[in-house]
Amino acid sequence: MHCGKHNFRLRVKGADRVYIHVVGTGFDEDDKFSLTFRSGAIRLNPFGIVSALLQILAVISWFW
């Protein structure tokens, strides 16, 4: 399993979706991917965003 540092960039499109683009250790420019969340699934505030990022990081680390 590979655990690395991951950089998260948030881009909000409209009011209903948050796109999280992940580029981390082991990725190159062609390996970017995005995870889409409905705004109802996470709160659009700093605590909700940090919570979602920590969960995503845990999932990425688990499968690596």
C-alpha cells in the first residue's frame, strides 16, 4: 500500500455540486480524476469540506 501526500483542489460548479480534483504522489498529469458529491451529502463549509477530504484520503490510502 502506498500512502503519499495528496493535494486537493476544490472547484464549485453552480450550487449543487462540488468537484474535488486529486493530484498526489504517484500521479502524473494524465492520472487526474475527480470525485463528485451532491451538496446535500456534505456541508459547504470548512468543517464539512475538511471532513470529506479526510474520508477521501483514507479511501485512497486504503486502496493504494
